[in-house]
Amino acid sequence: MSSSPPTAAVGFEYAPAPESRAIVDLRASYGLFINGEFVDGQGPSFKSISPATEEVLAEVSAADAADVDTAVRAARRAYNGTWSRLAPAERGKYLFRIARIIQERSRELAVLESLDNGKPIRESRDVDVPLMAAHFFYYAGWADKLAYAGYGPDPKPLGVAAQVIPWNFPLLMLAWKIAPALAAGNTVVLKPAETTPLTALLFAEVCQQADLPPGVVNIINGAGNTGRALVEHPDIDKIAFTGSTEVGRQIAISAAGTRKKLTLELGGKAANIIFDDAPIDQAVEGIVNGIFFNQGHVCCAGSRLLVQESVAEEVNSSLRRRLKTLRVGDPLDKNTDVGAINSAEQLARIRELSAIGEEEGAVRWSPPCDLPDRGFWFPPTIFTEVSPAHRIARDEIFGPVLSVLTFRTPDEAVAKANNTPYGLSAGIWSDKGSRILAIASRLRAGVVWANTFNRFDPSSPFGGYKESGYGREGGRHGLAAYLAGVEEE
């Protein structure tokens, strides 16, 4: 199922529709972006590879502790000397300019995102990049209206923000963090994930093209040691981190007792609840979007499917038919539904947890699937006969793997949905609005979708409870994280 589904499933085959790579001008090597310029990093270089082909895309130099200090000092100079003194309306103009340039270069950004990350081009093109631009447009509008955000008549920025983003949505996570920080008057030092640094460095070119004052946005590359040096730097006022719960816990410990304000958006194990009166065909599309979008590399993925017993057989049958039509393969093919797993390490974890699921007695099923010979690939997978005690129902797999559980009553559905240390998101499918509202109010999740899943909007806050972190990104609430003297909502 590398480029087309089995002909019996849909009655016809899809011809390849590859997106051209020619629009992306890849450099042989990349450095850091500090104080408005590209500079060489002093740390060891590493390779950024295409997860679909294992092709080396570029050599990237990492930042060592001295580079981190240089970037933070550049951000502090820009904050004290330029950005915090700029009229809010002028800050907004820069954000509007960045948003327009993102739109102008959207195809270039989308192609590079799919090359470096492995996600299908139609997701990069139709979801990631448009939402990225929308976030900059949205917060550009807030820049001169902070006094009306509900945080006092004259809210002040914090200073320098350290921002660490993951590899699953490199451009979108960058926008979620940089846009509100700049709108509020802060400067930033951002570290992209080690496996997906290239689009962040392309965004640095966007900043140059927008004539953003030097030092307002700084981008440094590297792995865990670089991120640790950044978040532990004494001149950082704000830390925003999206990633694993384990690393988030370490950051919270290191920031304890300091003045640093902290926002953490961590892991999840979301429940997608299907009631017996749900529109089944619509729900199946929501299930597929909830767990197989971006290869399941989504913190809020609907990785636990809770189905009312009376419709479980119908849902499972419809879901299997739908999975047989998914096209797995080249991320740059416009027909591809499921792309490559981001790294060999992540693929190994998905395989390990899936093997444990079988060992513990769950029943594994995948559609017929011919995977490419090179690259990192895993077929869309469903586990049935899953109990809440199974590791695949408890651990975040972060891949295209769905665990199906059943329930009889609404109370049982709520109990099973909340039976997790995470609390990032959930979904409810029902024809009754009253049932949706009643169940949603009992779920311990930061975001609850009704008859849809994985829908995002710049004006809507996003964040979690429990081990899924704290603080909110997006919407008016996302400004609170970057304003002094304001408690996050």
C-alpha cells in the first residue's frame, strides 16, 4: 500500500502525484540563527535525514553552552534596546508581515516540512502551514490590544523566553510559541527538535525577510544538552516546552525556586468515546483523523477508542474497511494518507509496545500493506480485546496504533476515559447535545472535541491536566504565559 490501496477496496488505483522538491533550496550545511544572522555552532554537527528515504538532507551544527549564552544575550539586548520599547502597533506590523511571508512561501515551507519530518505533503500543505500563518495573524491582532485581554490595563512582557519544541509539528509548534511571545513584547530563543531543525531555520530566513530587529528571534540547534543549557540559563524569564512528560518533569524541577515562568504541554493518551447513537460513518472518519493523522505523532491523538458495546462490532467493521483505503508511502505524494515514522528510535518504540500488546493478549490487525524498503515505516494498526490494564492502553505509543476498548454505560465510559495519568484531550461522539455536554463536564481533559477530533484554531486555548502539563497555548489565554504578574488560566 505504498502508493495506492488494494484495488478491491476502492475499485481503482491512484496514479502517483509527487510534489516537486525543486522549490526547496537545501543547503549542504546549516548553523545557528543568532542576532539576526546565521553563524556556525561550536557544538558537534549532526545530520538531518529524511525519514522516508534515510537520505541525508543537511549537516546541522549544534549549539554548545557558549552559543546558548550568546543567543540569550542577543535576545536580552533586543528586548531591552528595541522590542519591549517598540509601540505595540509596530510589533503587530512585524507579525503581520511574517504571516504574509509565510503565506507567500507556503509551498516551500510545506515541502521542506514533509521532507524533514516524514508527514504527508497534504497535511503540511493544508494543515500545518495555514495554521502557522493563522497564528501569526491572530497574535498580530492582539499586539496593540493587550490592555483589553483581561490582564490589567497595562500588561508588561516578561523578557526573554526559552522555547523548546518537538519534532511532530515543527512549524506549528514554532508558531504556537513565537507568535504570542512576540505579540506580548518578549524576545525568544527557540530550540527545534534534533531530528527536524530545517524548517525552523527556514523560518529564520522569513524573519530576515520581514526585517525583524536582530535578536528578537534566535534559533539554536541541538539535542538534550543544548535544551538543558537553554532552560537552565540564569537570564531566562520564561520557559515554554512541548514534549515528553519525563523531560517536562525534569524542566519543572530545574525551574523550581527560580523566577522563571513555566508552560508545559506534555504527553497524552486521549479517549475517543463512541456512543450508540453516534453517526457511525462520521465517527469512523473522526477515529481515523484522531489516531492516523501525522502517523499518530500527536500528543492529543485519540489513541484509546472507547465504543459502546451495542455498536462495537459495527464500528470495528467500518473502521477496518476504512483502513484498507489508506495510502501509506512517499510523504511528497499528494495521494498519501500516512507517511513515515519520524526516526528509527521512534519506530523501535512503536514496535516494542505493539509487541507487548500482543504478548498481553490483545488482538492485532493491520490492513494489507506493502511498506517501502528504505525509511522508517509502520502500518496503521488496531488492537481489539484491550483491557485498561494493558500497556498499550496506558502508555503513550506516539504512533499509528489504536487500542479499542468497550463500555456499557456512560458512567463506565467516563471512568475508563479518566483512568490515565494524562489529561490532554478527549472526543465524544453522540447525536445528543445534552449527553455530549454532560460527559464533557466529567472528563479530566484540557480539550474535549464533540463529533470531531484534532480540530485547532488560533483563538482557542489548548493545554492539559495532570501529567499532560499545565498552562495554555493559543487564544487570549496563550498571552497570559508571556505577561508579567499574570497567572495562567
